[in-house]
Amino acid sequence: MSSNRYLRAGIIGGGREGNAHARVYNELDNVRLIGVSDINGECDESISNTYDVRVLPTDDLLDKVDIVSVTVPIEFHHQIASQAIDKRVHMLVEQPYGLNTERGRKLRRRAADAGVVFQIGNVERFNPAVRTLMDVVTEKEVIAIEARRLGPPVDRDNRLSVVQDLMIHDIDIICSMFDDDVVSVHASGTANGMYADASIKFENGIVAGLTASRVTQQEIRDLSVVTQDCTIFVDYLEQSVDIHHQLMPEHIEVNGDFRYRHESVIEKAFVESTEPLNAELTAFVTAVAAESAPTVTTEEGVRALEIASRIEAAMETGAS
């Protein structure tokens, strides 16, 4: 780690995500952006010119930094993460970070042995609406969860399945609510795998339904949690949390007639206004500085990968 009071940061991978990470690092007081490395020279030049940093080969960049964001395509995650571990560089790698569970487990063990802080990038964990949800459900008896992550086709080369690319983020959020194992998985898909629907049941009896799509024209990112006394609805895009309470039914007298009334009340929870990516990278930097476990660990990343793999297998057979 740098002997200075700031951490030296690098970006491996240009494009939209790399540029976003560079912007946030440049805004943090205790971080100094050093350079960028990518296979696409145009992306490198964009970050380099905007933030006045050098474009370097990956090995050279890793020799000069304390922390790095890995935003390269998924097929390069294992290679870049391995290089960072060899150089003892702390890293944040976008989910899914190993593409398969075995590679994910090996990277986790290697990082732990090397003392490298290894945070998995799931920016939705840092969505202020999700953080509010976690506070609300703490004292609730959860019965069921439903998550939808739908949108139109993307204009980028994406070789990941819709489960690995989209659904995995909701898998991670749901798993972060409790530690119970998954006991059954049912799933189906259509539109050449561009639309997937899954149902999973946990050992504690909670069931979760997840839908992901790249063929839905309207962009939808939401999650609902059914509990014994209310339903909590989270809108990721609006960063809002609505709590639907059901009042006890009663009979009332209206003009001499007794009528049955059943009302519900919607409570809007307070959601702090924060940028999820800024919160994510701040948490990563804080974990590195404190030499502590990151908010989203590699163990959690592997768990999400395992469930995603079971869903994909169930899409072929109908059950897992």
C-alpha cells in the first residue's frame, strides 16, 4: 500500500463502466487516479484525456497502484484478477467475477492467502433504496420475494446469458437478506434465452421469484418483499421504498346500514439520496484502508454464481 495518505487507483477496462469508476475515484479525497489499461485504445484515451492520467500496459499499471477496478469483459476477469493477486493489488471486480464457480472459489482462496481485499461489484447493493429495504426487513417475518429486471436489447457485445448478466444482481440482493441454503430451483426461458423466469425456495421456507429480460421495451427494475404484516415495494430506478400496510377489517354504519370496510395504508420510507457507484467505491476504499472485509465478499459472489448456474441448468431441465 502507498505510504502516502491516499490510495493510488487504476482502471483496467475502459468503456462506460471504466469511465464511471474513473470519475468517482477522481472525486474521492483519499484516492489519486494513476492510470488506465484496456485493450481498446479509444476507451483508454477517453479516460486518459479527461483525468490527465497515463495509459499503461496492465502489468505496469499494477506495479504503480494500490487498488484497481476491473471493468473488462467477463472473459478477462480471471486473467486480470490473477495478475492483481500476484501483484498484491486490492481490487473490485464486476459480478459475475469468475464466470464459473470453480474459478471463483480458486480466486477467492488465492486472494485470501495473499491478503488482497477483493470486493465483488454489485452496485445495486449500494442503491439507497436497497439499503433502506435492509433496515425495514430486519424485524419482519419474510414470506416471499419477487424481483424483476427487465429491459430492451443492449447495444453492446454481451456474451453472458440473461441470468448471468441481469438476474444475478437480484440473486445477490436476495441472498444478502439471509444465509439459508437453496433447496429447490425451477426455471424456464424463451426468446432464445433472452427472457428467463425462475423460482427458488430456501431452507427457511421463503420462496423467491425472479424474472430477467433483454426483450422488454420498458425498463423495469423492482423488487417486492411479502411479510406477515406488510408488503414492501422497492423501485431501483426511482430509488423509492413503499410499505403497504393492511389495516384490520371493520364494520361501519353508513345511513343506518352496516358495511364492511377493508383499507390499506401506504407508507413511504425515507431514502437517503446518494449515488450508488460513489457509495460502492467509497466502501471499497474504506475496506482497503482498514484492511477489513469488503461489503460484497467473494464468498457471496460465489454463492450468487452457484445459484445462477442452478437456474441455468433448470432452464434446460425444468428443475434443479
